[in-house]
Amino acid sequence: MEELLTQCDGVDEGSGLDEAVLVEVERKVLWLATAMIDAANAPDRKDPDGLKVGGHQASSASIATIMTALWFTTLTADDRVSVKPHASPVLHAINYLLGELDAEQLGTLRGLHGLQSYPSRTKDPDTVDYSTGSVGIGATAPVWGAVARRYAADTAGSPRSAGRQYSLVGDAELDEGAVWEAVLDQTVGELGELVWIVDFNRQSLDRVVPNISATRLQAMFHAAGWQVLTLKYGRLLTDLFESPGGHHLERRIDEMSNPEYQRLLRCSASELRDRLPGAGEGAVAIRDLLDGLDDAEVTKVIHGLAGHDIPSLVDAFRAIDDTRPTVIFAYTIKGNGLATAGHPQNHSALLKPDQLARLANELGENLADPWRRFADGTDAAALCVDVARRLRRTPAIESVTPRIPQDFGRAVTGHASTQQALGRLLLDLTRLAPDAARRVVTVAPDVASSTNLGGWVNKAGVWSPTQKRDWFADDTETILHWDERPSGQHIELGIAEVNLVSLLGELGATWSRWGEPLLPIGTLYDPFVTRALEPWSFGVYGGGQSILVGTPSGVTLAAEGGAHQSIITPSVGIEQPGVVAFEPAFVQDFEWCMLEALSRLGRPGGSSSYFRLTSRSLDQSLAAVPSDPAARERRRRQVVGGAYALRRVERPAVTLVGMGALMREVLVAADRLAAQGIDADVVCVTSADRLYRAARARGGRGDGDPALLEQVFPASRVTPVVTVLDGHPHTLAFVAAIRGVPSVNLGVTEFGQTGTLQELYRLHGIGPEAIVTAALDLTGH
């Protein structure tokens, strides 16, 4: 099941690398990372409010050897690496030695506009391949980066890169469900460029993990088709195991619990001589073995893990099988080389001044000059220059993102839903804007047909790393054709929303990573947007630009029941940085908004979008789209801007503001009020997000367009306001503040029941009856 790598021939054999020089670099990396965190917590950096700055010296020390071996012996310019969040100082230390950072920048860790707390692709000044910090999400990012890289190469016709995708993962991070959702996806087993290196230090934030089992974890990866390599003991221990009585020592260490092992790391040589032999059958043989070692060697015995042995690591890197994913379990010590090594509460512990001074002395460093580089002319300095040259990348030449039309220029008639409009738009794009359509890639977690992508899938095909036979191609009763090939433009995932949005983030970053802009669109059921919210947010934070479509939404699911009724997603769209949220009511509104959203993808300064769509069919004539070209263009600008006046009356007594599928109910309510002599303006909101930005911009805050407010809510037509949507009412509650008027805000505040649409509207108080009642209350009738 696993390949246990314990034998090593040394890194200099056939490689031209000097182990002594690599150890020198490793020690420098350990020092710089430790000193960086110490500087961040220096007295002159103290927060005025007393909040800690913090950092993770022990977590950095745990992986310093692994990262040194990887960068300085194995990485190529084509490789990409996701670094575990708490090891960001190690990454910056290496980049500093490779000439990417100035000495002054090392002192800015965790400071404003300085080196970020966790690796950030968009905010750090040096090379960061993947943003991490959200546990489990950064670890899996290279999985989706590999898929995105292959997809971009396949659809652009360029050769696939030979580079690997590495994830440096803390063992506690393997508790995250996102990890296993990614590992188990059927596509992942075909990605031989994936290499995960597990920093197996058996400690978490609060404790030594008592029952973590490498064997169980290895079996899980093996079952998913991965190559599993295990690095447990370094050369000192493997040599001792071959000595007389050594097999007793090996069995003793193998069988002891994690907490006992960690406690021994804190022992002196004399304590080890007493405690390490134990009381079992081989105790005498182990004691005799230790008697043949001096105190320094005895201390090294318990610290002799392969994750801190550079030759063992290099041997593992050479053993990687590029035909399937690989995971390397590298046994390490949290805090290795520091005074806090192995302490169960060392996670965020900082070295005391005397401990830091002692470390500087041990490593040959100077506290007064902590950022000293290797002296010119030394072998270590020459190695840094050579590695920097080897890892230097040619900047990606960005392809021009195809032009997206603003308007297809057609009249939309009949009855249709915005969910149906999604599939139609994609097919129309292939005919009216083929260059743009070739850049579109859709993604769904086993809901392509139920989110109306069926026609698109039939036309565009399904992407697969290899051509696969469609066994139902000759079945006349099969409507959805599953034609899997490298040129397909739809990617189907298993039922895992985290995987969906994680892949969207990477597909949305290909323009900046590889110079190949894509137009990624992901569909999922709207209630599950919140399940995917964290990885979606992190993809946006990492620079991914994509479109997420939640459909169907709200209580318009009707008979689907409360479990599938989304309530908070409209406000989530407003609150999500880097995203513009839309909830159009009519097909024409959707088309304009989607084309505008597509135009913001795959380019510097672009952004992502979220669409909340519904399966409820509306009479499209209710949109009253102007036929005059100038008036139509004005309507289009207002639609993409966030809102427009759907109906104006001569003397409004109240303004009814609706969003999404409830516009029919709003118009019915307006007619009923008019029959009572109460005239109402009707405003259709297409993006509460952009409307809210416009309101903020009027006060000089943010980047919205305040001109929209005068067009839609002019000062000459100030009235009380009723707002209504199929979602939480506070989403539109800000509208009344635009003109400072009384308001009633209607919406859904609890999970509903199964029933007809009109029954649910009455249940939640969002139907015509509730709207009319609210308007009467406000107008005093």
C-alpha cells in the first residue's frame, strides 16, 4: 500500500548537490523565518489596542527542511506550489534568498501593506503561487489548478505543461472535508502532476493529536489511486536500527503513542537514557545501544525523523510516479530546532529573547543584523543564484479576451424563466459571438441538466483529460449526450459544491497564470451557495474571476420544501467582496446582466459575479422593454446598473420595489391599488448589490454610480416604499434610506413548507395581498 523510503544514497550522488551546503541553506531559512516572526512582534510593532500580532514559529520550523529540499533541489520554473498557511515566513525567507525581496521587507510581516500573515497571491510582493489561509482550501487548490491548466491547454490548442502541482499540507489539515471531497473526485486520479507533501508532525493547534494514524490516512489516499510514499526515519535512526539490538529500538519507537514520543522530545540526554528503553522485552538491548552513544547523539536519536533529513527527502522526490497523483508523508517535529520543539502548546508560542539569542548563536547568526545574506563567493550564495536562475519564469503573455456583445438586439417574448434563459444565452453566444463562446467553460456538481445546461452540454461537449466513448450515443431515447473529450467545454464534478467553486476560482485565474483567459460559469442549487461560500470567497481573494449561478432559488422552489429554500443568499451577494450580485426578474434583464458579467472576466481589474435565478416562468411582456433603440439602451444601462422604473404614474402615493421572480406579484398589487385610487410607481431591482453601492457612493464611499439613484428614485417622486423579494427582507431595507422615507420591507424570514407557489407566498407574506396591505398601511388608507 505504501512505499516506505528509509534508505538514502545522499543528495550529491549524480546530482552535483552538496549536502553540507543544503544544510547551511536550511539553517539560514529556519533563522530568517523565526526572526521574521520575532520582528513582527517587536515592541515598536505593538498594536496600540493591545492586540497580539502573533505568528507561527513552530509550524514554520516543522516544514523548513522540506521546503529547502524542494526549492533547492527539485522545483522547476513550470512547477507551482501551495504552501501551508502558517509557513508563509519560510516561503518569504526562501524568496528573499533567491533575490525576490529586500531586507527591509522581511520586517513587515503582518503589517499594513507588508508581507501577509498567510501566503497571498494577490497581496504579497514576492512569488506566491496559491493563496492559502483557509484550512483545506489552499491545500486542494493545486488539484483544481492542475485541471484548469490542462483545460486551458486543451481548449487553446497549446501543449500541456510538464510542471508539477505541489501542496505542502499540515497533517491536521487532513481533518478538513474539503481535502477528501477533492481527493475522491473521479478526475483527480488522472492527474499525475499532483504531489502532496504532508508535514506529519502529529500536533494541532491545542495539543498532540493522540490517535492520528498515518496508516489510516495512507490507506485513504491509496484507495483513491494515489502513489503513497512514507518518510519516517532519517539516516541516523536507520543506521541504528541495523546495529545489534536496533530492531528493539525501532519497535519501541513504532509502538509508542504520539504523546509519549512528543514528551521524549523535551527530555535531556540523561532523561532519554532512562525513559527511551521502556520496560518491555527489548529494554536492556536499547539501553546498551544508547550506552554506546554520547549525549549529543542520544538527543539526536529521538529527533532523527526523515522529514528533517534532506537526502531522504530528495530520494522521495526522485521516486515520484508522474502517471498518478502522489502523496508523501514526511514525519517531522513541530518546532524542530527551536527551544519549543515538541511542546504541546507551541503552535503560536514565540521564542523568548534568551531563546532567540541562543538560536542565533547555534546557527551562527547575528541578532543585530538578522537579515544577513550569504557572503558573496560562498557555495551557499552560489547555490541561491543558480536556483533563482532555474526558477525564473517567463511572464505569461496574456491573450486578448474576446469582445462580449452588450445586447443581442432581439425581442424576448412568451413565458420563460431566468433559469431557462441561462441555457439559451450560452447557445446564442456560440452563434452570435463564437470567439467568446470558445472561451466559455461551464462547471456543475452533477446538476447540469437540472440547471438548464443540457443544450449547451450537447453542443459543447464534456471536458475530459482523455477521449472517452459515449456508450449511449446510439440510444434514441437519450436526450443528454455525454460526449467526453479534451476539447469539451463543460466540466462535470461529483456532488461537492466545495469542489465546484474551488475549480471555478482556478479556471478564473488562468488569464493571469497561463495567459489564457477563460469565461467560467458554475451552476449549483441556490440553497447550497452558503455551503460553498468559504472556498468561493477564497477563490475570489486569490484573483479568480468567474460567474456563479445559484438556481433555482427562494421559495419559488415550491413543492421542493423548506430544506431547499434559500433565504440569506441575496444579502450574501451584497456582502461578498470582489463579486457583483444580480437577481433579474425577466429574460431580457438576465441577458444584459450576464453579458456585462462575462465582459468583466479574464482581465486585469475584472471581477466575479453571482446570479440568483429562478425556475418560475413569467410573462416576458411584463418587462415592457422599450422598442426605441435609444430608450432600449438607456434601459439596458439601468438594468446592469442595478434598477429601473418599470412603471411610472402621474402622482404616485407609494413606490413598490420588487426584485426577481416576485415582479409579477408587485405589478398585480399595483393594479389592485390603482383600482382603489392609490397610484404606485413600480421599480424593478436587478442588482441590490449595485443599487446599494450607488447609495454608498452618493455619500462619497465606495465605487458605485450615484447617478442611477436620481434616475430611478428622483427627488421629485419621493413616496413611502414597500420592498419585496423572495429572500430575507433586510436585503432591500436600505432603499428607504435613499430618500429618507417610511417603508415596509417584505421577504422570507424562516424555512417554509411544501406547497403551491401561491400558498407559500401567502405563508411568508410576499404575495399581492401582503404588498397591498403594506402600501395601505404606509399611505394611511
